[in-house]
Amino acid sequence: MKSRSNEPIDILIVEDNPQDAELTTRALMKKHLALRIFVVEDGEEALDFVFSRGKYEIRKALKLPKIVFLDLKLPKVSGLEVLKEIKTQPKTKSTPVVMVTSSREEADIRAAYEFGANGYVVKPVEFEAFSQTMTQTGIFWLRINEEPR
Amino acid sequence: MNLYFAERLKNKSLIPILVIFFIILTIGLYLFFHHQANQIRQNKYAEIRAIAELKSNEIIRWLEERFLDADYFAGSPELKSVIRRVNEGDNVEISDQMDFERVFFRMKRNHRYEDILVTNSAGKILYSFDSRHANPDSSTMAAIFSVLESGKIIMNDFYFSRSYKKNLLDIVAPVDLKDGNIAALVFTIDPSVFLYPQIRFWPTPSKSSETLLIRKDNDSVAYLNPLRHMHNFPLRLKLTVSDLNLTAARAVSGYSGIFSGHDYRGVKVIGDIRPVPGTPWFMVAKIDKREVYGDLRFRLVLLSFTVLLFLLSIAFLVAYLYNRRLNAELERRVDDRTEQLKRINKELESFAYSVSHDLRAPLRAIDGFSAILSKDYTKYLDEEGLRFIAVIRQNAQKMGSLIDDLLSFSRLGRAQMLSTSLSMKDMAGSVFEELYLTGIHHKIDFRLGDLHPARGDADMIRQVWVNLISNAIKFTSRNENAEINIYSRVEDDTLVYCIADNGAGFDMKYYNKLFGVFQRLHSEREFEGTGVGLAIVQQVISRHGGRVWAEGKMNQGATFYFSLPK
């Protein structure tokens, strides 16, 4: 279920392609994993959301998302820049960020890890594989992984 | 474009410019030397004229002195009294001889004269220095009689003396005895003592300069002094007056001044000719043209050589600079091209990136929403509808794998190679196991020989094995008893690896399409695939410096070979 911007959330999906976002959301919802998902469509909005700026100012009192699914190729501010910003700010640097992208390019993978990504997942084209990949990633970060309180 | 203009410059304007430059230089050189030649000629003329004048004056002065000598002694009272006394007696006594000796004592001692003669008024010899002169030469006698008659001092010009066997010259002076009688005093001069050396001497160093004293003898020119360039005896050489190019002939014909012609040898000379006043003589001071212009010729050769050398160096310099410019131009173009290639390569990379990212997203949407449709909306679709959705999904997935293969093909072309030593047997074996164990496969008789180890990039060579072995598995999938045989051999300095199967094979007439990207020799229905596998094999092997080839027959199997440097 999509969350409103003034509610606490579990997963922040940064994805400019609405169909990809919808498929991801759907896959996660089907397994009843995360109940609170929020989607932003570009890098600038992602940063505003995470740092409670602009129209997301009301989120100041709320907790950060448990996991960020971040696409590489984004309008305005690129995925790598968003990642860099999150991983250098004291307030956000311990928030897990998993790159979720179509690119299997070696250079992209290396850059993502250099900037501190917590994971790198390539989205398969085939739907079953895609659903499986997304739900498994979700299960790991929301159910298996322990985060600092 | 710049290169084109440089070429034009070389062909169309550089050579004419050089030619014009050369012509101007040649004309300049000619004018310069013409001027120089004039200058030298004028200088030489002035020099010769000055020398001729000097010599002429010296000769005249010398002759005057001789006349004064003769005149002085002819007027001596002592001489006159001795002559008178001797003239009265019939014979010349020894005491008279002694008296004469006393008068001419000094003359005799300093040898200025070859001989001194005294005659009486009848022409009879009263006294002579030299006993040889008892019988004087006919010209001397003629001169004596002429003086006795006229009472005037004269010179008896050069003559050859039979008694002395050499050229002599007489000064004959009258001795007035005051009693109406005249006696004669004769000074005989040997010109080789003073006159010839005086004529011969040239005040500046020269190889060919010469002064001649000449006289006209009837129709010929008589050379009076010894010649520098010919062993002659003075007076013996006589040349005809009518040859007006002969310098000497010009002189005796009355011409005076600078003259250029030839001399007695026939050699071209320039000289000054002039009469010697008060004498029948003419003087020629001359120098060979060769000597006058010899220096100039030497300078001409030297300067021409220098100029030629200068021109050549300029030409070389121009050629060198031109070449350097051409090289710089080429280098600049290579740099430009390299830059361009780098940019294109970068564009290609970002293109590949876009393809990998952007083309897959729509496919995912197509496949994803089709899947949702077929799963969650089954009740609204009949069987045919569901089949259509399956076709859509199949094609979307196929497109996805095409993109993946294309990307890995382009990645291989750009990837860095890391060469290590490879155990080919282990690699081929593990690849087969991996491929065979994933997925349900037909029964295959797999034979793996002892493959030679090789050197290469592990990931890339592994990809080669994957593509070739998976092809072999795929194309034997319809065989009852499939066989795959892998072996290797050494050929010259290469290692050759072979993968033979007894599968579907291929028609050799399509061999040229076998390794092309997206080229397939079988229909999708027969054997699925994207047509990139063999293109990747070829790409990898050629990057390793090897070669790929194959043999096949329809339905009888195929053998693929690849070679690697040993």
C-alpha cells in the first residue's frame, strides 16, 4: 500500500519509470512484506524526502526509511549523486541503500560500491525473475537484516 | 585542406620563385663581374702606362748621360793636345798610348764602356782600349765618317759586332781640334751591362709582364732587347710590320697608347706602346691578358661556387622547413583524429549504457504487465487470449536476451585483457559440466582430450568455451546418440583447439555468415539463439591474436577450431 508523505515508511523507491515502480511495489505487496512504500521520481525529490526539505519538511520528526531502492539513471540529480549525499551526511549515512538498476556495467557497479552502496541488484526483464529478485531483496532488508535502533 | 595547399605551394610556386631568384642572381653576378673586369682593366692600363713612361724616361736619361759623357770628354783639352801631337807624327808611339790611357783612366776602370776609340780627322784609329777594336764594324766606321763630316754628336744604333760577337751601341762625338780639323771620339756600349737589365726590370710582381725595345728595320720589326718568353738573340728576331694585330708592328707604325692585340708568341696581351723621343726606338710595355683576368676568373669561379652553395643550402632549408611543416600538419591531424576516435568511443559507451538501461525498462513493463494480466485476470481471457499473452511475453524475453548478448559483445570489445596461463582442459571440463547440469539435457557422449595449456584472459577464453560448448549441446539436442569431442594440437607456433559434434551441422555455402553478429543459419523453431555467440568467439580470439574457423555438413555435424599463439 502506498504511503502518504506525512507517514513513516519502510521502503523508499527512487525510480523515474512509473511502470518499474509499480511492478516493484506490486511484487513486494504480493508477499505482504512491507506495508509502507513511498515512490519518488527523481534525484532531487529523493534528497528532499530523505533530508525533509521543501514539500517534505513535515517529515522532520519522522524516522528515516528502513531501506532505499535507488535507480542509477535519474532526472535532475543522478543516482550516484544521491547515494553520495546520503552516505556523506551523518544523519543519513547508516541508512541502507541498494542500487536497483538495469545496468550490469562493471563501471557502474564499482562506482556504486565506492560511494558506499549496501547492495547492487540488476532488474531482470522476465517478470517472474523480476518479482523474485525484488521480493528476496525486500525480505533480506526488512526481515533478515538487523539495523541499529 | 592545409595539406592540399601545402602541396600546391610546393608544385606551383616554390620552383618558379627559386628559378626567378636564380636568374636575378645570375644577372647580378654578371653585372658585378663586368664592372670588376672594367675596373681591373682600367687599373692595369694605368699601371702599364706608368711603367712604360717611367722606363721610357729612364732610357732617355741614360742616353742623355752617355751623350754628356761623350761631349765632356770630346771637349777635354788634354785629349785634344794628345790627338794633335799624335796626328803630327806618322806613328802612334807608346808614350802617346800612355797619354790616352791617362785621359780615359777612370772610364776604363769602371767598365762603363766596352771600348773607347779615338780617330784622327781622316778616320784613322789613333787609340783603342781594346786591341780587338783595331778594325771597327762598318756601321761604326760609317758613323765616324758622318761625325767627321757634320761635326755633330750622334748615336750609332744597335748593331751586331762581328769582332765582339754581341750587340753594341756607339756614341760618336766630334773633337774640335781648333785648327779646322775634327777628330772623332767613339764610346762603344754593351747594352747588356745596364740597358737590358733596366728594360727587363718590372716594378710589380708579374708572371708575364715584359718591356720591349723595338726598331723598324725596313719592312720588319726588330726586337732590340732579349725577350722574356723566347730564347733569342737581340736583333735576330724580325717580324713583319704589316701584321697590325702584332703589338710591336702597331708601335712602329706610329700608334701610341694602350693597345690590345697579340705579341711575338701569338699570345693575347694588353700593353702600352710609345716612341722613345730622340731615338729611332719604340717601347712596348705589355702583360698577358690571361694574367690580367686570371685573378678575376678565379674570383668568378669562387663566387659562383659560393652562390651555388648558398642557393643549394636555401633550397635544402626550404625543403626541410616544408617537410617539418608537413609533418607537424600530419601529427596535428593524427591528434585530431585520435581525439575524434576517443569521443566516438565515449559516445559508443554511453550509447551502450543507454541501451542497457533504457531498452530493458519497457521490455520489463511489457513482460511484467502481461504476466499480471495472465495471472490475475485469467477469468476475463479465453485460451487463445492467454496464448497471445504468452507470445508477447516470449518475444519480450527474447528481446531482453538479444540486448544482453549485444551488450556483452560490445563489452568484450572494450574490456581490458588480463593475460594469465590457463589450464584449458580444466576450463573446458567445468564449462561443460556447468552447462550440462543446469537444465534438462539429452544424453551426450562427451570426450575431452588432454588440452594444451594456453595464455589469455581467463574470463574471455571461458566465454569462448561457453559459447562453443553450448552450441555443440544445442545442435546435438535432436540426436539419438550425441557426441561432443574436444581436443587440441600444435601447429607451427600456434595452439589449435577443436570442438567437434555430430549434430545439425551447417551448409558450407553460408560459411561467410557464420561468425557475423545476429547471423543465424537455423530457424528459431529449430534451435533458439540470438546469433551473437560465434561473433563473440571470433572477437575474443582475434583480440588474443588467434584465428577461428569451422567445417560443417548439413545434419552430419560441425567442427569448430580456434588457434592461440603458443
